[in-house]
Amino acid sequence: MADSVEVNLGKGAVYPALVVGVIGSVIALLIKGKSGLIAGGFALLIVFIFFIIHLIISKISNNLDPIAVMGLALFSYFSKVLILGVFLLVIVNKISIENLDRPSFGAIAIAVTVAWLGGEVRAFLKLKLHMPLPKKEK
Amino acid sequence: MSSSEEGAFWTILSYLIAGLILWCGIGLLVDHFLKTTFFVLIGMAIGLGSSLYLIWVRFIRIVK
């Protein structure tokens, strides 16, 4: 059985994002030491969780009404913003700068996000979607 | 966007905002009186859950 669109998009996005995240973490390790590596790991984890939630929502909403899709999309967007806010608050208040390098975290998170989106776009362009043709007019 | 879709958008947005404000507010109050810090997070989770429930009942369950 062929993979669904979401699985193909996920597969196309995971590899470039993983490569960029690992390279970024290694660079951060070399420049900032252990705190850079931990920041890279956190950044990779949070970006992956966010985009996987996005793919799950799009899989769930495959056969739903457009308004229901909008409801799920708004809900997932709200949840993501809130969870990210809580996550950043926890990082700022509970983890010291010596243990987690903030600039490395931000830079790697942005790089992984760009890589994931680029991979997703590339995977989407490769997809063979069956579009319904318009009916012939008599 | 038609007027019914626009209405649905604002309804969904108001469910989300109202649920969060109400339950986070209750969580903050409980935290204030019990001198704790985690009830606001529980309130946030309940707020999001109740908003999703309302969105599900109003817009998803009926059109499935």
C-alpha cells in the first residue's frame, strides 16, 4: 500500500532537518561546549515535536469539513504557541546559561525549521497527486 | 470567506481564548492562595481541553 501524503511529507522533511540539527549541534559543541550540544538537542526535539503534531493534525483532518479543519488548525496553533511559551519560560527560569546556551538553541531551532520546511516543500513537489479532472461539458 | 465561515472562525477563536482565560485565571488564583506554581499549567491544559471539546461538539462531530 502506498504511503499517505503526510507520511511522504514527513519522510521528506525528517532527513534534511535531522542532518541540519546534528551538524548544528556538533558546531555548537565545538564552539560552546556541552551547553551548545544540549541546546542543539533541545532545539531539534522541540521543532520535531511541533512539525509532527502539524502532520498528525493534517492526517486527522483529511476527510473533514473545511470549517472543522479550520477549528483543528486554530486549536493546534494555539496549543503550539502556549506549549512553546511554557517551554521557553521553563528554560529561562530553571536551566542556567552554563547548562544550555540560548543563542545556539535559537540558531539551531531556526535552521532545523528552515530545513524541515524545505524538505516538506521538496517532498510535496515530488508527490504524484491524483487531481479530479473537470467533467466535460455537453 | 463567507459570513458563516467568518462566524465559525470567530466562534472557534472565542472558545480558545475564553477557555484559556477562564481556566488559567482559576489556576492563577489557586496558585496565589496555595502558594504553588503548577496550577496555572493544569488550568492551561484544562482550558485547551475544554476548548477542543467545544470545537469538536460544535464543528467536527456534527459534520463527520
